[in-house]
Amino acid sequence: MQLPEWVKPALGGAAGGAIALAILGFSMGGWVTAGTAQTMATTAANQAVVAALVPHCLAQAQSDPQASVVLAELKEARAMNRRTVIEKAGWATPINEERPNRALAQACQEALST
């Protein structure tokens, strides 16, 4: 079968256009792969959970009888150890969980510091 003369340049142009479109889409168009989209969604969900649990952490801090001791320890602790103080106090342990949430402890200590 004989192809018309214009088919080869047309297919080359279509392939070049597809490549250019993909490059522009991924670099400037905001396109992402499925893996990147899943990572972004997981990160956003985790941040939303932490934001929703900060009031619970602050309520635990207010109702704890040892709050003044823990807050004094929090003030004296170095910046990198403050999260650990909140974790040890149990304020960053979500309901029905056995271990404290590190991100929640960080957000809670930041909220308590303000």
C-alpha cells in the first residue's frame, strides 16, 4: 500500500506536538503523575486531621491537673525537645490510639506557645 506524501510530515508534526504538549503540561501546566497526586492527597489529609485534633490537644492541656508542671517544662525545654514534652504528657495521643501523633504534638506545642 502506497501512503500519500503528506502522511510522514503530518505524523512527525503530531508526535512533536504531543511531546511539546507533555513537556509544557508537566512543567508549567500543573500536571502530575498518579503517584504525586496520591502523595499530595495523603499529605493534605494528614494536615487536615492534625488541624482538627489540635483543639482536642488544647482541651487535654487545660483539663490536666499537671498542666502547670508540663507548661513550665515546655517553657524550659529547648525548641527541638518541646514536641517530646507534649508527647510525654499524653496530650498528643488521639482517642483510641496507643502512641502520640508527632505532627499533632508539634502543632499543639506551637498553639500552646502563642
